[in-house]
Amino acid sequence: MAKMFGRRNKIDRALRERGVPPEVAAQESVADEVTDGPYDIVDAPGDLGSYMDFGALKIKVTPGFEVRLEMAKSGELNGVSLLRAGTIMQLGVFAAPRSGGAWEMIRGDIVGEIERSGGEVSEREDEFGPTLIATLKTPNGKQAARFIGVDGPRWFLRALIAGGVAHDDEACAPFLDVFRGIVVDRGTDPKPVREPITLRLPAALAAQVEQASADARAKAVAQAQAAAQARAAAQNTGQKTGQQAGDT
């Protein structure tokens, strides 16, 4: 069964959300339980000033990683990935049932899809709970992959690590460290189960994207004006040539 991560209080959060009064024994058993993440926003460890704030995902990006953003044509942020030495970690956060268990359901879907496409996959238990270790069949050949999932309070966090180090625990450690430190801020809006939770660009990146968009729009306008001027000049030249030919 997948684990629920984050620092727990005396009253288990899952029980609280279902409105079920916890037993005294249950209170005592979780009172001092501390986990290492990923975290829910209410359990975030210390100051988040050094984190990149993508709204629902707050990520502490360590040196050596390149952040890649998946942007929709509408300008919305669809996904965040981290690239390091030829291996990429794609992150996604989704709405989940109050009772948890999303990863257990989704694992089966992933396994079925990999097997149908001709890949290989096995499951093992690690610090984050059940993890899928896979070899994917792609148009460019086989690719090593690792799927990690964590159930939180009404959210589910998934990571796909794909590339050379995905099967190597030691070499994969920098990716796991970043994943472990993620803070999820689901918000309070009701969402269907498995629906992606809205991401947003950090303020600094949003300003850069807006400036880049403005520059692109200005360039497009300038190019259109230059093309119009060129067409007008060509038309004028053609008219003059025609007039000269008539005079002759």
C-alpha cells in the first residue's frame, strides 16, 4: 500500500477529513511520527524562500538541474520537469480521494500500458512505498524508467524518472532528494479525482515569459509592417514600369 507522507499531528489527517473520531491509541501511535517528505503545505519544513513556487508544486531545485516547463498554447503551465546529465524527472500533481489510494489505482494503469507497448516493468518497495522499475519501448529503442507515487491529503504526486540513471539507486539519488523535498499546496477547490491541479509560473519566470511574449508580438508586428512596405514598394515600382512602357 502506498504511503502517506508529511509530518502528522496527533489526529491523523485522513481520519480528520473523513470526520471519523480517532481512537486514543491511534493518536498516540502517530503523535511523534515524522517523515522526510514530500510534504503537504501545512507540514512544510521551515522557510520556503529558496523554493521555486509553481503554485501547487513548490520545488527546491539543487545545483546541476535544468528546469523545463511544458506550456500550453494558451500560456498556461501544464507541467514541470527537471533535467540532469541526460536524465529527466517529469512531475505531476493530481486531485485524489480523501481516503487516499490513488497510487494503488494508477500503478495498475501504468503497468498495463507499459506491457501493452512491449516494455517490461516490475514493482518493488522503497522509501516512498511501491515503486515501478521499467524498461520502456520507444521509437528510439529501450529506455530505463522509474515511476514514483505518493498519496497526500486529497492530492497525489507522481514522478517519472527516465534516462540513463533511472535504474541506478545511487546515481538517481539527486532526483530522489529533490522529489523528497517537494511541498504540495492542493488548495481548497473541489476537483474530480485524477484531474491535474493547476500550476502557475513563479513571479520571476512569469515576468520573463510575458516579456518574451511581448518581444515576440512586437517582432511579428514589425515583420508584418516590413512585409507590407515591401509589397507596397513592389507595387509602386510595377506601376512606374508600366507607365514608362506606355510612354515609350
